[in-house]
Amino acid sequence: MNQTMHINLGGYSFVMDIDAYDLLDEYITSLERHFLHEEGATEILSDIEARMAELFREKLKGSEIVTKKIVSSTIHQMGDASFFEDEHTHEEVLDDRSAGISAGKRLYRDPEDKILGGVCSGIAQYFGVEDPLWIRLFFVVLNIAGGSSFVLYVLLWIIVPIAKTRSERLAMRGEPINIDSIVRSVQDELDDIQDSLSSLKQKVKEEMDFDELNDFHEIKDVFKRYKKKVKNNRSCWCPWDTFRSYPK
Amino acid sequence: MKIENARAQMRKGTLDMCILSIISKEEIYPSDIIKKLKKSEMIVVEGTMYPLLTRLKNAGMLDYSWRESKSGPPRKYYRLTKKGAKYLEELRESWKAIVKSVSTF
């Protein structure tokens, strides 16, 4: 079972799996970044979106849901951002990938590893320091020694943007933004969700006694029946649309 | 040295000319341009063409108009401007000259 959502792409409306949507969103964001300084960027992007919509319709062949497979095959057909400048051969792109690792690196605050604002871990990522603890220690020691590192920290907190999107997080780590890295980071996130779900399941199992467990199954059955109903009647309000990480 | 790299460079150098040539024959919708280019293996990934079209249009070589479509939203149809036609003529001349020079070696 998968959750879906509605999108409008190039004037067509599509129903997409959530993971398919994430991949598409990331791809389009990477293109936006790529064409940022290009005259006519909006036009290029809307042309590309229109073409992708067309390809989705071709690939759907009568089925209703755009899956991750459809999105990734479309992306491969369109080419990732590194292809757009000039048409490299595949080998060249691979070379660029290993050689240009730090080329697009930018300083961001790291939202995934932070104590206050993620400034130190962002700096650690930027300079390739493996453990942000050293940067944190540096800030603390400097402050005790009479430096004004606290003011500096707050300033950096304000000035340095937080890595919100996936492509920003890739730029923070200095990884090139291409399909492989995007797919990898989506996969990592899904794995994380899966892990936390299974540990939650385990916890629930451990903490419930037998009777409660029966109740739990009953609730699950009710949910299942309701879901069936929703499937048959698409216009019905679906409460778990709002909860993206509802367990399968 | 890989032959595929050399081919990519050649394609890249002549892609403008091919696109302009295709458009010079008829007013055409980008997806149909792609079909033709793919058939003759002039492009590997489709995305390459869209920035080129927009650049050619911004340079005054191309122009487009919107047309209704039976199956979806309106589509852009590109046509050559006078400037574009002149440019294409120059490109073809240069291409002939290159082919001629290369074949003399």
C-alpha cells in the first residue's frame, strides 16, 4: 500500500505515489538551481515540465498512479542537470562526479545534526571535519578564553541559511546534485522512516499485554475496512493523507 | 580517447543546425522535434533541447505560437524567423565547407 497525492504538471493532473513525488520534486528543484542564472529559465522549466507530463501519460498506459519507476525512467530520458550544459557521454559525467565532489559545496546549517542552530555541524561539513564536536569545542573554548565566539555563533546562525531541501543538503555535503545522489538520499530517508517504524512496532508489542494487543488488531481491521471504502470512493476524505508516515 | 566522446562533440556542434533545419520545413511542436532527433540519434537525453530552443528564440532565430491540442493543454509551435532562416543558410554553408575540407585529407 502506498499513499498518493494529486499534482498539476504541465497542465495535466496526476495522482502520484509519495516517493514518486519526492523524486520528481527533487529533480525539478535541481533543474531550477541549474538554470538559476539563465535567461528564460522559467520558460525552459515549464517546457520541460510539459514534456515530462506528456511522458508520464505515455508511460501510464491507462493505469492511474504515477509510480517512482515511471518518474525515474522519465528523468533518465530527460537527463539530469549535469547533462544540460553540454551533452556529455556517460563516462565523462562519471569522471566529473568523482573529480568535482567539492566543486558545488556551500555553507549551510545542518538541520539533521544540531544542538542550537546547526552552525557548527554545517561548518564541519563544509571543511570536511568528520566530527562536528571539534568545531563545537573550538567555539566553546574560544568563548571561555575571552573571544566573542558566542556573538559570532549568533551572527552565523542568522546569516547562514539552513539546508532545507534535499538538494541543499547535498550541496552542504559537497555531493554533486544528480539523479543517483538524489535517489540515494531519498532511499536513505525512507530507510530511516522504516527503521523508526519497526522500532515503534517493537515497542508497542513489548508494552501492550495480550488483551490490548487484540484491541490493537481490531483497530487495525477497522482502519483496513475504511481504507477499502476510500479506495472505492476516491472523493472521500482520507485522514492519513495528512500523515505521510502512516505504517504500511 | 573514446569514440563516443568525439561523437558527442560532433553532435553538440551541429545540433543547432539540425533543430533549425527541422523547424524550417514546417511549424513544429518540440516533442515532434525530439522524435526526429532521436530517430537519427542526434540527442541522447531530451532535456538538452529545451534550453537550446529558448536560447535560439531569445536570439531572434525562432518564434512560436500557441495552438489548441485535442488531447491536452495548448502546445507551442515553433517557426523560423527571417533572421533564423539567414542564420541557417550560413550554418549550412559552413557545414558544407567543413565536410569538403575534411574529405580532402
